[in-house]
Amino acid sequence: MPTISIYNQEGKHVGEMNLSDAIFGVKADAHLVHEVVVAQRNNARRTVASTKTRGEVRGGGKKPWKQKGTGRARQGSIRSPQWVGGGIVFGPNRERNFSQKINKKTKQKALFMALSDKLAGKQVCALESIATEPAKTKVLAKTIKQLPVGKTTLLVSAGSSPLLARMTYNLPHVKLVTAGSLNILDVLQYRSIVFLKDAVPAFEKIYA
């Protein structure tokens, strides 16, 4: 059964905690993880770039010059694609849809694989508790500095905490998420994961 170390606010090791083997003991499959990551990033992608076709560009209703006798090439509209300010051929438009369907169980399994890999690399630990009174950023920064974590840290709480969120707001390398909103993109992006002690059973209960 996998375990993680528990530390107090002063950074001292105070015990161990058993973890669910079904969540933190899953063998990694790089192809599956990559598939889920690509799908989630595509689902979060917004359609920003948009161009107009010749039928959407304003103006150009009148023929620029007569068909014959001018010596110039025939033109039907100043909004044809070859004209400056004309329509765009095969350009991006707002109708594009980047979303990809992904099964719920596949998404969960990839998350478990990412967490298991982090745990195997000793990049996951638990924090016994942290005082939120006073809700000072320097208090959390000092605590994180005393923990065996990397340059970037993902802090997981059992539920929403406005005071804890205020403490993490000005820490550029620390992100606070709840157990219910933990996702594979955050797990892979941040070097270390720190669970608040009560967040571990809360997370396991969600996926039990």
C-alpha cells in the first residue's frame, strides 16, 4: 500500500499516511496520459482568430471597371481575395470547434497515473495543518520553503478556503486547488504536490 509523509507547519516529519492503491498505485501509460492531456487542452481552447470571406466583407457591390476595353484584367468586385481588403480564402472562422469527447473513466485513470508517477518520484507529501489566522502570504511561503518540494507546488485542500486562497494569491509558484477540482494538467504542470491532511480522504472519497 502506498504511503506519503506528513509534515507539520514547521517542516518537521510527524508521520505517515496510507493511500488508496487504486488511485496512487496505478501503473503509468504514457500514451493514455498524452491522449487525455491533448483532449483537455483542446476542450479549454477558445476560438479567437476569425476572418471574413468575400461574402462577409463590407463593400464591393459595384464592378470596379467595365469588362472589356480597359486593357486591364477583368474584375467583378474589389472585395475579391486578390484585392487588398478583400475576403480571405480558407481563413480561420468562429465556427471551428476544437472540443474532443473523452470518457470519464479514461480521464480519471489518466489522473491516477499522473498522481502515482508523482508519488513514485517522491514529489507528493501531506501537510498536517496550516494556520490561516493571520492570513499572511509570508506564513505560507515560509511553510512551503521548509517542505521537501520543488520549485513549483500544487497545494490541495479539502474544500474552498477564502483565507488560504488569499495566502496563495501572491505566490507565483504555488497554486491552490480543491480536492474536487484536481486535474491532470495541474498535476503535470507543477513539480510537487502538497495535500493538506484532510484533503487526502476527501479526494479518495470522490473517486471511491
